[in-house]
Amino acid sequence: MDETYIKVKGVWKYLYRAVDKEGKTVDFMLTAKRDKEAALRFFAKTMKANGVSEKVTMDKSGANKAAMDEINAGRQTPIVVRQVKYLNNIVEQHHRAIKRVTRPMLNFKAFRGARNVLAGIELMHMIRKGQLVLEGSTALSFADQFYALAGKIRPV
């Protein structure tokens, strides 16, 4: 789990992202602040959608560590927290793909728009990695899979 910065209206916002050890995207969330409450919201969202993991690897962020400590305080078997920067390289490499797409955009004008566009970018990234499996999608291109998921006809 890690976060990266995205500019919205000229102000840096935080895109929290989690990937598993195979490099598949687990979850993501755009927040205005990088604090314990934001980290708690992200962990709660991720655990609700994907279940509780045994180990979490993160950078030396105090807010993320404080959030995990609070989560572990209410559990019988605590989640192992690893704060080793080299083990966090998988998620750091995933940030590169987001930055590559968003950098030419220069800026997002609204937080809601940024959240929606980033969700689409993450979805395309997940399709490319083969995480999304639709019936009969093996013969479709990545873009066609995206349009099939959206329920729209692909523009010509």
C-alpha cells in the first residue's frame, strides 16, 4: 500500500493504492488529505471489498502506520505491518503508469472529475493486467472490453 500525488485545481491530492504481491491492483482511493483518517478510510474500503490480509507492506508514513496500529488494536490476530522500502517497489512501479497518463493532462479542474477519470484509468490498467474477466472477453481488445463493461458501443 502506498500513495502518490495528483494535482487537482493546482493543489496536490493523494491517490492511495494497494496492490498484491503479484502486482494486481487491490484497491485505490483519491483523498484531499494524507492523514490517519484518510488511511483508515482507505483500509476500511479495501478490507470491506477484498477481505483482511495477513500482511501489509508500506513506506515509513506515520499516518499509515498509525491507522494500521488502530486497526490492529481491535483485532485478536494483528495484521503484520512491514515498513521496508524495497518491498514497496511493486506499488511504486504502478504509480508510474498513473503518472504517465495523468501528467499530459496537466491538472484536473475538479475533485469529482479527477476521482472519476482516475477510476477509469485504474480500470483500464486492471483490464490490461487481465484482472477483469468478462464472458467472451478473451477475443476482445482491451478497449473493446472497456466499452463492453460500460455497456456502450465503441465509437468508430
